[in-house]
Amino acid sequence: MKSFKITASVLALAASATMAEARDQIRIVGSSTVFPYTQAVAEEFANQGGTAPIVESTGTGGGMQIFCGGVGADFPDITGASRAMKKSEYELCVQNGVTDITEALIGYDGLAIAVSRANTTDWDLTLEQVYKALAAKVPVDGKLVDNPYKMWSDVDPALPATPILAYGPPPTSGTRDAFVELAMHKGCEATDYAKSLKETATKEDYAKFVEEDCSRMRQDGPFVEAGENDNLIVQRLEADPNAVGIFGYSFLYENLDKLKDVKINGVEATQETIASFEYPISRPLYFYVKNAHRGVIPGLNEFIAEYASEEAMGAGGYLAERGLVALDDAKLKEVQDALTNAVNMAAPEK
């Protein structure tokens, strides 16, 4: 069994017996995308004789708020995230005494856009088309206006004459953050309107345009926030073959008998295209450990060791079997060393 560094904060916390007495189960919150991977590790940990951790799907943003709430039995030990921790979240942690955190990159994921296999269209969208279908405001005749498009064929006559209906993540989700940054921003910046603005506007005004006008999802019906349970999106796609869903690749991977992916820029979402970042909506996945809880919450160190093991996170591990795109050997070793030694993360720059 691997040994772990015991920090001063651990020893200080261990002096108070109330925390251990109050909770003997590991508690984990965070990303709905990371949830199935963490749940798989929790099941394996329990199968090996450990006490099954409590794993909650709260969304990345929601998980950070709970995780950074403080140290002690009332606060979780780990949070999963489908993006890196933000500077504002780190500052919240520090403000509440959570000052010793290890960041662990667990692998890579693609943001899949999927439809029911009952849908007969061979879908292939550009990021510009995705933006024009789902943004609150889009350029029409040289002006930025409320999105008028109701049908996919309104966006591009080559697309199906079916209503735009997309089920996607809410604002609290890291999947939403990543989708906005990787799909909406890039699709927006591909428009002639944005290209022209970039040439004429100041750098600050252009950045404000991207951050505000390229980020907002439409709220007039075609885009539906489906909550943090991505399995509900899968069910809705089964019920409506014309609808599209936006979620982490693992949910497509686990439901390939029911769903098929929408190619983006001609590229299918696969483990290979995500690992190479050829698939344009690819992203890293993380979990964060509250080091003050190590050695105090029973089984936490052992659970972390299982999560970071070759059997779980390696290229042939059981998380890869569930759709996680694995790290290369050198990166995995780096993550394992950081977790083993409880390396405190650096403050995020933004």
C-alpha cells in the first residue's frame, strides 16, 4: 500500500476527535461528467472491503462551492471537476480555511453532441453552426440580434428542416463552462461579424464581446437546461429523435446502442480523436482533494490510491472501459506522485 505525506494541517485537524467521530464515510461532490468515474472507483473500493463513499453529482460549480465551504466533517473530502478550479473558487477555499489542496488530472473527455439512432440524418456540424443555433444573439445582416432561427435549415439550408431542440447542461455545470469556451466562443469567432469586429474594435472591446455576446445561450425554447443528471438527457433523446443532447463523451460511449454522435467539423467523437484533441470539443477532467482530511477521514488515503492506480486510470484500466480517455504513462506518474505526496496546488491565475 502506498504511503502518504502527513501535513501540518492534517496533524492539527487530527487533534480534534470530533471530525472522525462525526463521519466514517468519504464524501465526494462535483461534476456530473466525473461522477460515473468516481462512482466506479467507489464501487471497486467497496468491493475491496472499504466503506462505500458517498458520491453526489452536484455539478462542477456547485461542488466547488460546497468543497470550499470549510474544513471538517460537514464538508466534503473530494470534488470532481470538468474544468480546472477558478481563481475565485480557490480564493473562496482560502477564505474558509481550505488552504491545502491537491489537484489531480484524471484524464480527458470530449463534449459529445448526440442524437437518437432513430434519427436518420448523418449529422456533421461546424462550430459556427452550433453557435448560430444555440446562442442568445447572433449576427444577421451585419447586426447582432436576438436569435431568429427556429429550424436547423434556418441556420444553413443544407441542414434538416427540423426544429432546433437541444438539451444541455445548466450554468452550474463545468460541462456548460467548457461548452461555452470550446464550442460557443470558437463558433462565434468564426462568423464574419466577429472577424470584422476583431479588426476594428479595441482588444478590450472585442474580449468583452466574446465574453458576453458569444457566451449567452438562448432562453426562448430551442436550448433547454436539463439539470445535472445527464442520464435524463439520454432518455429525452430516446423520446424525441429530432432532439440533440450535449454531455460528456462517457454518456455517449455508454449508450451507443441508443445514440449516435454528431460529427463536429467532420470529426467523430472517439477516444482517439479526444486524446489527440483532433475532436474540437475536448477537455481535461480533474478531482481535488482536501489534504486536511487525510489521515482523519477513514479510508481517504486508500481511496485516493485506488483512484490513481494503473488499474483504474491507466490506459487499460476500468475507467477507460467506461469512456475516460487515459493519460499517457509519464503524466499518470506525475499525477500519482502529486497525490501520494499531497502536493499543494498553486493558486489559479484566472
